[in-house]
Amino acid sequence: MSAGTSRILGIDPGSRITGYGIIDVHKSGNGYVASGCIRTAAADMSQRLLQIHEGLETVLARYQPDATAIEQIYVHRNAGSALKLGQARGGAILTAMLHHQPVFEYAPSQIKQAVVGSGRATKEQVGHMVRHLLGLSEAPQEDAADALAVALCHGNTEATFARLPQLKAPSGRRWR
């Protein structure tokens, strides 16, 4: 990477499918690097967590991002699903931390607002805007598109605070 470029790994955690997306952020804009999904096949949650860890280990080693951004948990109705998602998310955060990554969290509404302009955007709208913003020929798979949206959200947030140092950074969590 050239000077003035940062590489961001975005993660959309899931216990069955964890999406990842990597972008390079330049002064002139954002560039697509890679995206995909880590699919877990095991029935046992501990084995799924190991598969997520191993998949992210490979991604981190191959692409060597400067920062990791991850989506916060969205709890709708099913507490059991939220607990499994929390475990997958914790495993992803730990994997990034083992690579000495600063990890940033963003709420789903923040991500949608940053990418689409509405915190209530649909998954289809997010995929369409990710495709448009990164100049892709087609929208990535849904979980990968969501992960790219997380990376774009972080890139936009960091760029805003770099341009406007008088602003106070949002109170969102940052793991270090």
C-alpha cells in the first residue's frame, strides 16, 4: 500500500455465516480489495467459533489490514440467536486483537446511514450502494456486502474526523 492509504477489514458476524470485506481508503476515495463469507458447517458452537477464528486468521494474514470494524449486535426477538451472535462477534474481535488490530464497533443504523443515507435502509439498498460506491460489476453476496458496508462506514467516519479535528469522536466503543 502507498503512503496515505489505510486498509480496513469490515466484519458482519454470524454464527453460521460471517461476512468479511476489505477496502483501501485513499484520499481520492475507497477501493475494493476483497470480500467473502466464512461458512461454518459444525453443529457444535465451539467448533463454529473455531472455524470463524481460522477463517479470519487467514483473511488477516493475507490482507494485513490496518484496522478492523465490526457490526454491533442487533437484538430483535430471539435471545438465543443474540447470544450465539455475541459469541461469534467475540471470537471475531479476539482474532483481530490477536493480530494487534484496533477494533471499532458500529450500530447497524450507523452503518446504513453512512452507506445509504438512511438508518432504516433494506439489505437490498445496502448491497446496491456498496456496489455503486466501490464500482463493482455486481453486488456481493449479502453477508459480504454488509461487511463491506461496515468497512465503508469506518472509512467515512475516520475521514470525517481527520478533516474536522475540532469534532469530538463518537462515543462508540473501540477495542484496543
